[in-house]
Amino acid sequence: MRGTTITGTGMYVPERVLSNRDLEKLVDTTDEWIVDRTGIRERRIAAADQASSDLALIACQRALEMAGVDAKDVDQVILATTTPDRILPSCGCTLQRKLGATRAAAYDMLAACTGFVFGTGMARGLISGRMADTVLVVGVETLSRIVDYTDRNTCVLFGDGAGAALFQACEFGEGVHAVEMHSDGELGEVLEVPSGISVNPASEQTVARREHFIRMQGKKLFPFAVRSMEDATRKCCDAAGWPPEAVDLFIPHQANRRIIDGVRERLGLPENKVYVNIDRYGNTSSASIPIALDEVVRAGRLKRGDHLAIAAFGGGATWGASTMTWTMPLFTGGAPSASATDGARA
Ligand code: ACO
């Protein structure tokens, strides 16, 4: 028997900042409304020549550098996204080529904002089942490509970015203790892109009706998000044998500050145990948890033995959580090297 743990993290966000004030010029909204209702102040937007695989590449290079692992030693690349470069080839395969992960099986996972949590479950299953030793999970989004910047209900919420974590084997009983993975297709219409591939293939009509953009029933998602993240986190804490208050750091999916506060209150956690960066990046869907994780690791907020919980919900609907005992020593390595920032804009 062996455990599964994270041995390296990395993140990348594009250089361009879109502030609430910028959005005031595009739609009928205000900085005050956005901050009050969501906690978001700004988000990052990928440049026209930056694809999801480009963002993912830098995040993955940084995670591999932290772990001291060569791309050629990666067995599987699981790329979680709602915004792949294109349908064919998969974004995972494009990333594999750019990364030089020549031995790896690479593929995409569509689980919306829960993608990184599902990736954690996959990595754990693959490693504990001895189908792989080294699994790279990356959450990446260029949501700005499918956001309708004439729809104030959605365009204020989303941002672009990538976050990655390298999973490897560890002592049994350390690392990942539990992963909860859930879906309810009955809730599919609450958050959707109405047209696409086999349903309503792209046509002049679907483009004219703006059906290739995100549509969301935010009010319906809100209570579901709070309940589902609380429930999945409690189950993972139970499986780890911890009461929720034994969690040292909780990283929830960053969709709305009020949703995060709701989950935190229900779990009885103080504010200083819950990481929030939604003010700087908005909702980056599958990238939000690994971006936050890399920030806390590089800031030295996680040390060996700490109890970490993550939780997410998203379109599909999907939701889940994971608990893990952190196995890496306190990170003191500073910023990623130039070789791990290939392609990053200065
Ligand atoms: N600026 C100003 N007013 C706005 C804006 C805006 N950007 N957006 C909506 N409004 C208006 C609405 O039109 C509504 O006006 P009305 O009362 O005249 O109809 C009013 O503000 C209130 O709207 P509500 O929907 O009641 O606002 P609410 O407090 O619910 O906040 C929000 C809306 C932020 C979308 C919230 O419901 C939410 O965060 N829901 C969850 C969404 C979410 O998490 N989505 C991501 C899912 S994860 C994934 O897989 C991508």
C-alpha cells in the first residue's frame, strides 16, 4: 500500500488586468456592486496569442521545477478545463508536446470548476493502484474566450489562469486521505454554453444568438454551491478522522466571496484558515484551487504535517472535496527560475 501526495506546485496568470472600472465602460455595472456582491476587484485576461495550453505550460514547468522532476518522467498529464485550445487534438496532448512530457499519457477532463478536485481523485487512484508513479494535474482556463462581454450577469465574474500540482507516491497514511467526487446532470442548464459540437453545431444562427458564450442562473447556483462544498468537505474530514476545526488551511473554489464565507461559517472555520484570492483573479474555474495552492506554498503558509482541505463546485453540475496531510517541507525556494517561465510575458 502506498499513499499519494503533492510534491510540486506552479501557477501562471496572464499579464493583462481587467479591473471593475474597465468593466464599467463595457456594461451597466459598478465597482461597488461587483465588490459587494462577489468580492472581485480585478481579473486576468489572456493575450490574443495565448492559448490555454500556453498558460498551462508555464504552470506545469513551475510545478516540475519545484518538485525537481523532469517532464520526461511524468507518466500522466490530466488537464482539467472548460476552455481547451480546440476539440481536436486535446489540450492535454498539445500541452504534452510543448512540455516535452514524451512518455506521458495526456488527456482533457471536463468537470468545470471541480476539475482540479476530480484530477486529485484520478491521480490518487492511478498512483495507489500502481498504474502511474508521477501524475501532473493542471487546471487551466481562458474563460475570457467564452464570456459574453455584453452580459453583466456573467462577464464580471470570470478570469483566465492556470495552476498545476505534481502528484507522486508517499508513505501510506500521509498525503491525500480522501477525495469526494459528485455530479448531478439534472442541474446542467443552470450553467451552460448552449451551442457547440454535437448539439447545435456552430452556424451563423448560433453565433448571431450568442450561443457560444456562458449563460448562468447565478441565484440557483448560490445555495447549491454552499451546501455541496460544505457537505463534501465534511465527508472528507470524517474520512481523515478530523473534525473540521482540525483543518489548518481550507482552499475553496473561488467563485464568489459570499459563497466562500457561507461555507466557512457552516464549517465553523475562522477567517485566517481560509485562503481567498478572488479579489485579484475572479473565478478561474478549474484553475482557481491550484493557483491558490501555489500561492500559499510559495508564501510559506503550508508546512509538513499541516491538514489541508480543498473543495469545489461547478457546471455540470459537479462538486467535490479532498483532505490531505501536507508532506512537503516549508517552501523557501523563492520565485520560479527563468527556465520555468519560458513563454511568460515580462
Ligand atoms: N452589475 C450590476 N447589477 C447586476 C450585475 C452587475 N454586474 N449583475 C446582475 N445585476 C443585477 C441583476 O440584474 C439584478 O437586478 P434586478 O433585481 O433588477 O433583476 C440584481 O443585480 C440582483 O441580482 P441577483 O442575481 O439577485 O444578485 P446576487 O446577489 O444573486 O449575485 C451573483 C449575483 C454574483 C451571480 C451570485 O448569484 C453568484 O455568485 N452566484 C453563483 C455564481 C457562480 O458561482 N458561478 C460560477 C459557477 S462555477 C463554474 O463552473 C464556472
